Amino acid sequence: MYSPVPDSVAPLPGFIVRYRNVWVVGLHVLLLACLTSALYAFGIIRYLPSNDTLFRWDVIWYNQIRESGYVYSETQMSNAAFFPMLPYVWRLSGLWLLGMSLLNASLFLAASAWLAHQLRLPPRLQLLLLSTPSLLFMVVPYTEALFFVFSTLLVLGLRRRRLWWWLLGLLGCGLTRSASTMFTPALVFMVFMWAMQPGQRKTAIVWGASGLGALLLSIGLVATTQWYQTGEPLGFIRAQKHWGHTLRALNFPFSDPSGIDVLWLDAQALWLGVAAAGLCTWLAWRWLLQWRQQRAFPILAPEVIFALGYCVGVTLFILSYQGGSLWNIGRYIFATPFFVVLVAYQASLPAWPWRRYLLIAAGTMLFWQVFGIYSLNFDTFSTGQAIWYFGLVTAYLVAYLAWRQLRWQREITMLLYVFNLVMLLHMLEGWLQYYVVQ
Amino acid sequence: MNPYVNDAPAFNQRLLRLLRQLTSLGSLLILLSACQVREQERCVLLDADFEQFEAWGAPIPPFLTKEQAHSGHYSFRLPQGAEYGGNYVTTLGKCATVPRRLRLSGWVYLPNGRIRSTVLVVQVLCHGRRPDVWEGLELSEKVKRYQTWESVEKYIRLPEDLNASDELKVYVWHADPNGEIILFDDLKVEGWQ
């Protein structure tokens, strides 16, 4: 179990201390409202979510399912590629675009307050995580909010050892989006690691087997719904090819159809996925050593292992099915409680020597060559400009990694918080204008 | 005081060492880039400011417009709904030696971000002798300021086995023709070894 170091705060009334994570969410909503209204009044942002601006991208498909159910086509794009939870919750709610967006935002805020409370997040870190730019998808009729709610349930189920939370969370995620693709390998990996911990073998196997059962049930429910409505039970798999989701070789340099204002997030999500893959490989190696030589095995909380496995799963999926095009990876990783769990875990570790951060930064700068920054493949940017762009991305990333030991932590947190919110509003404004922001 | 922060003198020493290393690295990079920048003989395969047609008195081609121009009066216009635009073709033999590298540059004017995927394509047609070369500059990924002229460029490495008779083709591919009208001006393709 881990518990991040709490901020040093002056004594506060008991009810504020007890529910401080709820108050932090309230403060965040207030600050976001202040910033949004100011930027809108000054004309710096010109579009806000409304019934006129929210009918964009996948919302059109979700609305089609909400209004008239599933349709499957063998030859062109069809709504069978989407999962039923969001459109049916939307239908049951009786809300229209703005109402559903507000419902999504409320669900996300409630789940995030609960998660922060359970993880005992320091208020400053909680505020920073609430400003993550990819959270723009929580205020549109997308699946991110429901996925966050159910993922929170499964994460907290693992943390509190509540089997029903875990199973309900997996089932809900599996009905919200194609989560089982990413969850199954993460779950199997977690069970192997968990079972190696002293006295945990039986628990790990029971949780693993029942978890797989919940994922299978979710797939069965989606298949049955689609079979009943379209006659094609595997529409949610077969329709993927019309979205270009087919197994393909990697194309270097990597690119991002969402463009340079989203690329920095997607690049960091890729970095996190690769780092998680490295950690999982190391864990697997230690697992083998423990199995063969009875060497001590590092104890990690199951929810942390699952979160690592999820990030690896998303990264492998994006790289295998999008061939070097990185769009969506940012929202799949950052707009989830798994990112919160990993940041909270990192914040709970003992301080690292600064030399380690320098090595990470140097390695990261080399890693950005996947975008061709040193070989003039980062179009329209000279090598110097590309190094500057990715240098800033690296500084941002290191600030998160070293957050727990920053000398000017309060100042840097507020700087990142405001920057994140401005980027969130900028990207949201682009999305509302039908620009490519995914 | 933050218990995680290392003691200041040791940290300062390390910082100084880091700064020295960074300075050395910076100098090396500057040296390397200076070597790289040294101008080699470049040939121009395309240089279009779209101003030449007016003086000939012939009808102005429909793909030109006076709506906006980066230089002069005319620019190239990709109309709304068009999937392809322009089709400039020349041979690599236009250069004294077959180039190994190309630099595509130009100015683009986007009305807004709803242009969808719009690619400035450079293709080398090898007529079956070897696979064609296809490289694209995706404008929607790089241009984030609208209703103003923005500079774009792309560097392309060519395979060694091209010859002078291979054809260079430059055109615009609007993969999702539901996007908006886009303007181009001062397009240039340079080649060198």
C-alpha cells in the first residue's frame, strides 16, 4: 500500500480536513469557471459547449445508437464499432447534448473526488491532476466520464479488496468501450505478480478468474445486443476495419493527425506506455528470479500493477493498429484513474537523486527521435525548433516525475495548473469547432 | 524545508557541472549544424509564385485566385470539395546530377482548422523500374494559425537508385474533401546531393 506525503497545511476544521478532496474538486470547478469566463469575455476563447457546438465527431454515432439503436454495415463505417453503455445511459437520462455533457462532468468530478479521497492524494497534487488537458473529453458526450467512473470502481475494489467493486468496474468498463482488449493482458499480468506475494496466491487467482469472467460477460452482453439489433454479433470487432484499425507495421517517424497542439500530450502518453513496458519487463524478470531462485520479489500494490499493464496494453494497441499515428493515446491514458494511480504512486516514492532525472531527461530527448526531430523529419520545424519543442515537453514531464521533491513545488504546481487549463480550453475550443482533436 | 532536497552546495556543484556539459554539447551541436548548413549546390525543380500567367494575356487558369496572395497578386486555390489539386511534373534530369535530397517549401493560407487531412505531396514516378517515392507534408498537423499566411517545409531523402528520367510530381491531396478552401503560394522544390 502507498500513501503520498500530505502537504503541510495549517490546522483546519475537522469537516474540511475529512472531506478535503471534495473541497478541492469544488475549488477546481470554481477556478475553472473563473478562467473560462475571463478568457471567453476577453475573446481569447470563442466557443463554449452548447447544444450548437457539441454535435461533433463520435457524438454523432453515439446519438445514432441512442435514437435508433445499432446498425451494422459490411462495406462502410457503421455505429456497431461503438459500445452500448454511453448511448443507453444517454437515452435513459432523457437529456440532450449539453445535459449529457453536464451529467458526464458531474460523474467524473464525483468519481475523481472519491478516488482522491481513497488514494489520500495531497490537495495540491489532486488539483494538478484535475487540470490534465485530456480531461476535456469529460465535458462532451464521449465515453471518457463513464469509463473513469467504472475504472475508479475497479481500482478502488483492488485497493480496498472489495471483489464486487472490482467485478462491477470491469463489467462497466467492458460495456463502455473495448476495454477487454487492454484489460485482459493487464489482468493476467497482475494476477501473476500478485500471486507471487506471500500468502496472496489464492486471492490473486480468485480475483483473476472472476475478473476474466466479468470481462467475458461484458463481451457477451455487447455481442447479444448487437446480434439482436443487427443480426451480426461480432459487429463491434468487424466494424473496426472501416476506422482503419487493422494490424499494420510501424511507420517512422511517428505522427499525430491531431497536430502539434495535441502531439505533446500524445508523445508523453507514449513515453509513459514505454516506461510502463520497461517496468513490467523488469517485474516479469524479477518474477522469474523469484520462481527459480527464490529471490525476494518487489511488492507492488495490485492496482499499480494493473495500471502499468493498462498503459502497456493501450500503447501496444495504438502502435499495432495505427502504424505510428499516435492520436487518441493521450486521452486513453491520461483521462483515466490509472494515470492518477501511477502519479500518486510516483509521488509516494522516496526522493531520487537529481542525477537520475538528468539521465531520464537525456534518454527522453533521445527517445523523441521517434518523431524524427534530429533528422529533419519533424516537418516545418528546423532541428533547433524541434529540439526546443520537445525540450519543453521533457521539462513538463520531468516536473511531474520530480513533483514530490520540487523546491518550488507550490509555484510550479500553480504554473502547470494554469497552463494545463488554458490548453484544455484551447483544445476543447478546437474540438467544438470540428477541428481534429482526439 | 523540503526534506527531499539535497544539500545546497553539492547541488550547486552538480548544477555547475551540468551547465558546463550542456555548454560543451551546445557548442558541438552548433559546430555540427554549421557544417550541415554549408551551402551545397542546389538546383531548383519547382519555383512557382503563380504570377507568370497574367502577362501572357491568355485566360487565367481557374486554379488561380486573387482572393489572397503571399507575394504578388495570385495564389493557387484548392476549391472546396476537390480531392486533388495541381499537378506539376518535371524530370529529375532538370538538375545537373540526380538529387539525393529535396526540400519542399511554400506558404499556405488556411481559413480555419476544419481543413481535415490536406497533404502537399511530392512523388517521384519511376515508371515501374522501381517503386515510386511518395512523401507528404500534412498541413493540418503543423499549421495552427488561421487566416494568415504560414510557412511550411519538408525535407525528403531520396533513394540512391533514381535516375535523370524519373519524374518529380507535386500536387495537393485533400483526403477528406469536405474540408475548406485552401490557398498556396511561393511553392518551391530544391534538390541537392
